[in-house]
Amino acid sequence: MDEESDEGTLDMMFEWLEPAPEGFKFEIVQGAVYMWPQRNSHWDIISGIYEQLRTKYPRKRVKSDVRIDYPGRLNGFASDVTALKEGASKDDKGRWRYQDVEFVAEVIYKNTAANDYGPKLEAYAVAEVPVYLIVDPYTAEWHLHTLPHGGRYRGNLTLDFGDEIDLTQTPVGIKLTTDEFPRETGATADPANPR
């Protein structure tokens, strides 16, 4: 399938699915539709990241659950938190361009963990998103991916909730605290076996 046909198919898929039921979010990863309920602990982490990013970024450059299409076949992600670079512009369809993304954070939900650790990690690297942060409330760890090159991230760091995320050497240019990130009880999210 060519890129233009993929975009049309992705648009049709989103039209069929919108609007999502209240309290749920959805996205399309490699042509598969994923829908899940927003959990309280996930929202607390998302809002914590958002509030800290707002110390540097104007409100209009920080997004949550906004569709952005990424490289690869049928990838329409609604990332938990996205920060856009200064001068970011929308495409001719009124959507933000992945080329203008400089930070993405995904908060793990156990049934979609494999996407965040797998195809989305790859798509963000191919798109050369400078900073991809995975926050896992099931393991109380965060995983920082930086230095995208050749379709993969060369910089990878995993630390625990409570440890500071130092983004001062990235385009983000700030530090994020994680000591107030809540932990999720219950089954552990296993990226190799998300069920």
C-alpha cells in the first residue's frame, strides 16, 4: 500500500471510531485498533508530566490524547503527553506533524504495554522524536529513550519512581520529578505478554 492510501485508510478508521465512549481512549497501531479505559493513576501521572512541561512549554505546545500520524503502516497515535517544538505547524488536514514532536510520554496500561515497548518505540525512533519516555506504574519504573538514529534509540535509561528524569541535555531542557507518580496495583504489565 502506498503512503497516500494508508493515510486515507487511517482517516476512515478514525471516522468509524469517533467519538470514543466517555472515559475511554483509542488509537491505531500498525492498523490494529486499541481502546482502553482511562485509569485514575494513569491520569495522575499524565497530569504530573503535563504540569511540569508547562514550566517551559506554552499550553498550545503540550498535547494529550491528540492524534498524530507516525511513520509505518497505519500508525495514528494518541499519545498520553506530546510536546511540540517552537514553530510547530499543522498539515493540510489540520493535524500536528510528527516532524514537530520533540517529546512523547506514554503511561503503561497493562493491555497495551506491548505497543508502547514495541511498535510505538520503533515508530517514534524512525520519526526521530528526540525524547520518548515510558512510565510504568506497574513496575514503578520509567524508561527514557533518547538519541534516535537509524530507526532506533541509542540512549536508554531505566530508573525508579522517585528518581529525577534529567532532560537538560535534550531539546526539552528541564528535569521532571517522579516522586509523586502513583503505583498501580494488580497484575504487572509484561511487554512480552500484555494479557
